[in-house]
Amino acid sequence: MTVPTTRWDSAAYLRDDDEIAEYLNAVLEEDDPILLTHALGIIARAKGMMQLAHDTGLTTEQITQTLSPDGHPELAEVLRIVGALGLQLHASRRLIRSEESA
């Protein structure tokens, strides 16, 4: 007996800009560039790929390729996409191990 399943689409669960920002902040904490580009792809789908293409001046194919695991985007491309999504990247001081134990 087979169990019917549906494809999981995490973009469907990012319902507003606050949730999207929280999601991106959580991803940034992982320090994983591949996860970051993957997450930006999810956010792009949640907000609308066509609108993102219009706002960046890129085609949907260019955005998809840029944010793919094999895309290796330049920082300028990432910042262009992040800005068009209405987001900002922020930095904070990271505690190093000697500071954590003090």
C-alpha cells in the first residue's frame, strides 16, 4: 500500500515580510553560502520570481541559475537580489570561544 504524499514547498510558509526576515536571519547564522543562496531562492519564490526579475533587471532564468547550488554568485549579485526582495543584511559581533567561557 502506498501513502499519498505532496511535495513540500517551504516558500508557501513564508507569509509576510517579518517571517521572511526572520528566516533569512536564521539562515545567516549558519555561515553557509550554499544555504544562503538556497534560502534566497525560496524567498524569491515566496515573494514572486517575476517581480524580482523586474526589480533586478535580471531574467527569471538568470536568478534561478545565480541562486542554484552551482551558481557561485558574486556578492554584488546577492546584494542586488537581497535589496530587490526588500531585505538588508546586517552584521553583529561574533563571540569567540574564549569570550563564551569567560
